[in-house]
Amino acid sequence: MSERQRRSDIDTANAVARGVNIQGIRGPVLAWRYMRYKGVPDTVISRVLAERANRRDPSPEQTISEAITPSPPSDS
């Protein structure tokens, strides 16, 4: 396993997984803000948001625990 694929920092890995979810639902700006707030290095954020093909698949735990279901806008 390469150094890039080693998940030694679980908090950062979880923040990145959630950031990727946010990107898919709310867009890259909010994903960037969230990951920055969580202390993910800027170089990691840039790589994750820009290079979708190089992303690591989330673990089953991250897929479940980091799922985001946005509330629909209330225009009623």
C-alpha cells in the first residue's frame, strides 16, 4: 500500500469523505469551506475536489455515517 493510500489520520479521512459528499450535493465552494474548517490541508482539498478519478472509495462506515441528505428548499 502506498503512503498516499494509507489512512493514518481518521479525522482527516472522515472530513474529506464528508467534503466529497457535500461537493456532490451542495457544490465545491461549500465542500472547500467545510474541509478547511475541519483542518484538511489546502493541497489535499485541491486534489480531492479537482481530481475526481484519483479519489479513494470511502469505507463502508464513512458511506453510512457521512451521508448527507439536504432538506429541500421551502418555497411554500
